[in-house]
Amino acid sequence: MIVTPKVVRQKLMQAAVLAKIDREGLRIDTDQVRERLRVTRAHVSRAPYFTDLLDRWEEIVAGNDIDAARAVAALEGETGNEMRNLSPLGVLLTETERLQVLDELREQWPLPR
């Protein structure tokens, strides 16, 4: 499988959000996370594959299932990539925290000069 900067960014974002959840004892079943899921569902095609992945995220969020969110972060392959791409958990990061992840991405994946 080809690893792209997008895949690396998604993995770094999920790792950052999970670290924050652990560090701060955050819940994932928040209005903010549920709203992100709603907006994502409105913008995703009606392809059953994507709606199934969003259904899974809704189950994870509704159950505040941090272990399942960790499993998504570790999941390899196309399904793992798409689950991370559709993750609503990024809304739990501040803008500063998101920028720190992007800085980390640039360190791991420097742009050609």
C-alpha cells in the first residue's frame, strides 16, 4: 500500500486527539462531535460504503467507546484510512493543536525544495 501525506496526517491527527482524550479525560459523545458527524454525513455521497463507516462512527460516539476509537486509529488498509478520514474527533483539537500536528507532518514528510 502506498503511504501518502494525507494518510500520515490522518494518523497523526487521530493520535493527537486520542492523546488529548487520555490526558484531559475527555468524552467523545459530545454535541460538537455529533454535529461534525451530521455535517460529514450531509456531504458524503450516498454510497453504502461511506454511510456504513459513518454508522460505525455514530456507534463509537454514542457509546463513548474510546477503545473502539483507538482501534480505528490503528486499523490498517483502505477501511482504516477511510474511517480516519471520516473521523469526527478532530473537532476536539484546538486550532493550535491542529497546527502542531501539521508541523509534525512537515517534520516526517518534508516538502521537496
